[in-house]
Amino acid sequence: MGDNQTGYRFKPDHTYEERFVFGDEESWVPSGKWYAGGDFVYLRHRLEDSSGPYDRLEIWHVDSMTPNEVRMHSEIFHATFKRAE
């Protein structure tokens, strides 16, 4: 996603972590719940300052998928994610 290096780690229990890279530092942050259905991936972001358990729903459309990468877009981003095990 441009100069920003981010990523997602999707877990079997449908929670996910988001990866952030700032300079040489990498951190993984628990972020919420995920669901995949059809051509879409839905991310519910957990925000600690919200009054409810989740605050924001982010919807990604899967444009294409190969064994090595997934191309997706949301309302404001187009991204290519490298697949990892």
C-alpha cells in the first residue's frame, strides 16, 4: 500500500492482527474480527475508545488471487498483499 507497509494475519478463530512497519520497527496489533464471503473480506476493527465492542466495518473486494498474492481494494485503497504461511 504505497510507502506504508501493512499486513493482516487472519486466524482460524476469525480474529485478525494488523501489521505496522515504522522505519525498521515492525509490530502486530490485535485488531478485531474477520469474515470472508464471496468476493469480499469484512474486517471489524476493535477500537478501545468506543462504547461498543467494535467501532468500524471495513469492506475489501478481492479482485484476484494467486498462490503468492491477493489483490484487493476498499473504498480508498488498492493493495497487493503477499501471501505467507
